Amino acid sequence: MARAGLNQEIVEATAAQLADQEGLAGLSLSAVARQLKVQPASLYVHVANRPALLAALHRRALGDLATRISHEIAGRSGLEALQGLAEAHRSLAQEHPGAWAALQQIADADTATSKEAAEVVRLNMAVLRQYDIAADETVHATRVIGSAINGFVSLELQHAFGHRDVDAEASFQRMVSALDRALRSWPS
């Protein structure tokens, strides 16, 4: 029998906290159960298995990212909106490395078609609408933006920029400015 008061939200929140603290690779249902002081079998009422837990964390991370993007781009356009989009990703990675790691996983079918994923796509398209990019080119532009942001943020999380005495923030701003220039001159 499951512990009274235990629900899917508590299980997911605990898993997210553990992923932030210890990394996604070591996240297990046993670790979540230990944290919650229940038997692992008690979790199966709320989550089918580890892949289902990882998928739930992925959707949770997408929801958090969408909220951050929405806040960062509100009332902004062009370079400022692009800056907000990039900052949303960066702040999520810095504050919740487990959520960031969940976003790096290949999405299962339910996650790829989730309302959280759809909201991230909608917000990305809102940023891209500020640029003169043909509809059939938006996937390419989105991939370029995502690759640049993901690459920078992932390297920053690994402290790959620590060997130089040059401010990473200045590099981040230059990357966003370069993306803005690329989007403004996007080939048709």
C-alpha cells in the first residue's frame, strides 16, 4: 500500500531535486524511495518505471523552460527577445542542472507531443516571427539557435571556460548578437 499523502507531484518533485543534486545518470526509483522514506514498490502507483520517471522529468523541465521563456520575452522583440530566450535556457541550466540534463535526453513520443513541448515551440516561434524567415526555414533556424545556446550552456556547466581569464558573460552576449545577425540575414 502506498504512503498516505504520496502523489505523482511529490514523486516527481523529489526526483527533480535529486537529479539537481546528484545528476540524472544516477537517478533511480530506489533513490527517490529512500529520499521519501518509502519502499520502492510504493512508487509504482505513481510512476511505472525509470524511463517513465525520466520522461516526467523531461516534461517538467519543458514546463519550467516555457515559463522562463515566456517571462523573459514578454514585451520584447528582435535581439531583446532572442536574448531572453537564451537567458531562459541558461538560468534553467544553472539553477536546475538535473532539469537541464533531462532536456538533453531524446524525448519519448508522449513528451514530444506534450503541452509543455508545444508551449516551448510556440514561444520559440514567437521569437522567430520578429525575423524575416520563411516558414519552411523555421526548423533550421530553431536548430541553429538551440545548438548554439545548448553548446554554450553545456560547456559553461562543465566549467570549460574556466581556463581563460576572459568573462564568459561577454562571450555569451557575443553569441546572442551573432545569432541575431545570422537570423537577420537568413537565406531565403
